[in-house]
Amino acid sequence: MIHETGYIYNDLKLDNILIGDDNDLPNSKHSLYKIRLIDFGLAKKYIHESGTHMPRKTESTFQGNLIFASKNTFNMTSNSRRDDLISLCYLMLYLVDGDLIFLENETEEDSNIEVFQQEKFDRIKRMKNKLTPE
């Protein structure tokens, strides 16, 4: 639905998904299957007012979730609907399997958190760039 409004979401993760309604609301029994997204802070327009798609460009900063972001996001390419769908696939694989190949139990032994975060980003980027649909 968000894509129909001309926006991409850019921040799909479990924390941003709500399912169902409050039990005290009327018809709550029928709303158990409703899924809602929250936190649209990283949402961006992907369509100009004229109805044409925004051109591809190189982004200056990474915006998104390291775990579920597409390799295009890691490669600093402007996002499109495709990247939301790739994030959804990562999310569904995570829900089904409970793990993703590029996740590790990491310890922050390095006292420099910025170095640790950059190494984590680089490692996940390398792994996602090697992944194929198969």
C-alpha cells in the first residue's frame, strides 16, 4: 500500500511491524490479520509529482537496517520498491529459519565502537554482495 502512494519504506524490521488490534475494539476478532507498519522516518518518495520514477543516484550515507537492507542499500544506490521487497524477503527468511547467513553472535571487544560498527557493516556488505537468489 505504501508503494501505491509513491513512497518507499526503507526500514523494514520486526520492531516496525504491528499485528492485530486491541481486544477492546469492536470487531477485534476480525482484525487479528491486520498488519501495520510504524515509524516512517526513513520513507522517501520514489515518484516525481509528474508520475515518473526518480532517477538512480549514489547516496552519501547508509540509511536502513543492517540485517534486512538490500545489497543496493549497502552499495549506496538510491532505493526503490525493489529494495523494500528484498528487505521483506530477508525478514520472511528470518521468521521462517530464525537466522540469516550474515548474522553472527558478535562481541564488542574493541573499545572503539565506530571501528566495530564499520567492520560489521563491511562484513555484512561483502556477504550480501556475494549472495545470489539461489
